[in-house]
Amino acid sequence: MIQEALREIGRGVAEIIDNERIEKLVKNFYENGQTYTVKAGFDPTAPDLHLGHTVLLQKLAIFQKYGAKIQFLIGDFTAQIGDPTGKSATRKTLSAADIEENAKSYKDQVFKILDPSKTEVVFNSEWINALGASGMLSLTTTFNVARMLERDDFDKRYKSGTSISISEFIYPLLQGYDSVHLKSDIEIGGTDQKFNLLMGRHLQRAYEIGKEQAVLMMPILEGLDGVQKMSKSLGNYIGVSEEPNEMFGKVLSISDELMWRYYELLSSKTLLEIEALHVSVNDGSLHPKKVKEDLAMEIIARFHSNEAAQEAKAEFQRVHANNEIPTEMDAFDLHESPIWIAKALVECKLSPSTSQARRDIKQGAVKIDQQKVEDDQLQLQSGEYVLQVGKRKFARARVIL
């Protein structure tokens, strides 16, 4: 059982620092029933979470399965500074109202994955505010400027003459101090967080709390394109609050190769179960599309419900396999007759611009009432139409004089 636990904990991991400590903690749980703590920090800088954000949550859920008590840290204090990791300029300060609203969004989502009975939600303003000026000054003496400038992002900004605020230097110290206060046994984060995660180990030594946390780093999840990281700004993301039909279609759109990556980082299935699926696909007894559908349904059930997952699958089958139109779609009244097709697509939010709409038409991606549009100068007269771009975008348009 211990070896199974360690395999699952190590699943999909990019790097572990002090793996021996993790093995010792897990072994101690199975032999003596002693739990241990795993910390993960989330700065509530944005309210809209996508599947990339949930990679860490999935790993925390695995730790819970094998004896861990999760310290789910919401960085309501550090969010006021903003994590400088990977940033080429100083970030804008968030208001207290924004932070509070974003933190609520995080809490609403986290327990769709984590077990509440094994999770402690904490806010770092509690102990950082209590530090006071004297405590903060003492914290800054634990690390020097030369070491801080060894960070790649700070080094680049310093050499280019780009501003670095003193508060950004303090950010990793504060994240590390979280581990001091919480006395964390393990901290997990993305590979881009390595400097900040190691700061926790450094400060636990400096404050002599009697332990040094192990560090586990997860890779950054690729987006739908399978190349760049999942990102809302890049448009290659699956939001955890998106409609089930949209989520289902997006999961089905990923490549067969990327599907296995998503299973590894996002699925609750064990490694043995995933390997069995892999074998079945390779020997031809199971079609990759069926495996992809099961993944889509698992994700939708997690953030919506089993019923929503079943309905999304049935709707996808009806629309894409049977070439029918969706039962539900957004409706728009267009008060211009006749209206240029490209403009209609933009006003129905099916294309971001008329130039993109014309490209979609030329590529054969646009249909009206299930008939392909070939004329990019088409004028729609008064009446009702079902507009479609690609396989998943539909809208009902009513053109009015």
C-alpha cells in the first residue's frame, strides 16, 4: 500500500525536493496512523479558474487519500502585492473588495475536489498582519539582495533597467513565512514557483522550527492546442464554471496524445486504471473517442453533476454525430435589415471581428440553417436564422427592420 501511495503521489510530478521526507511521512501514516500537513497557496488574483489551476487541487486530493491534512492557503495579504514570478513589470495592486470576491470564488470551487474534513482553509493576513513592523524587519534580515537577484525574472528586469519594487522582494519572504507559521511538512506548487517554494525551506531553518518542508512541483498544464500553457488570454482553456456542453466539446477537441496528459494530471482514476485504458486503446479494443468522452464526463460531473455530464454527452451526440442543431442557444435581435453576414456573426458573438468572420466563411466554417455559406458579402433579410461557426458555436438570430 505504501508503494502504491508513493506512485500516485509521484504521478505527473515535475520535480521533488527531499523525496525521502515524503516517503517517511507516508510510511509513518500507514504504520502509526500519524497524519502530516501539505500546504498549497493560492493568491486570489482572478475569479475565473480553469482546469490548469486544478492540477494542484488534484494532487492535494491524492495526498488526502494517503494521510495528509491539507493547508489550503488563500493569500489575501500577499495578493495585495502580487506574485512577481514570471512578470516583466510590477503588477497593479488589487483592492480588498476584489480579493474578497476572488477568494470566495476559490472557496466555492475547492471542495468540488478536496475533502472538507481533511482540509483547513487559512488566510495569511491573519499572521502577516500580526508580524508588525518589527517582525517584518526581522524577516527581511533572513535573505540578502544578491540572492534575491539570482531569480531569473528579477535578474532580467534588473539588467534591463525595469522597475522592481521592494514589495516584490518581500513577496517570496512572505510566502516562505507562511510555511514557518503553519509548520508545513510539504508544500506543492507549479514549476514556476520553485524559488518561492524553496524559500519556505530556508525560512523554516532560519526560524528553527525543527523541520524543513519537502517541496513537490507540478508541471504547467498545456491548453487545448497542446502547445502553450492553458490560459484564458490565449483562448485555449476549459473554465471550471463553463457550461457542461461547452466543456464536453472542448475536451473532445483535444488530441489523442494530449488526452493522456489530461488523464494523468486531472483524472481521479488510478495509474493502473489509466494504464489499462492505454492498453485497450493500443490493441484496438477501445476507441480513443470513447476514452475522451469518459474523461469529459468525469470533469463535468466534478464541477456540475453526473446528470449534467450525461446530458452534455447526449447533446454532443445529437449535434455532431446526427448533424442536428442544439436544443438551446443564445438568441439575438438584430435591428438592421438587410445586415451583412460578417456583421451578424460579430453581433451574435460568434466571431470577434468582421475580418475573422470573413476568414471563417472562406474556410467553409460558417453555416446558416445548416447550409454552408460561401458568399462573404451575403446580406441577411428580415427573418429568423440559426447561425453556426465551426462545430460548437451556434446562435439564433432574428433580423428586424
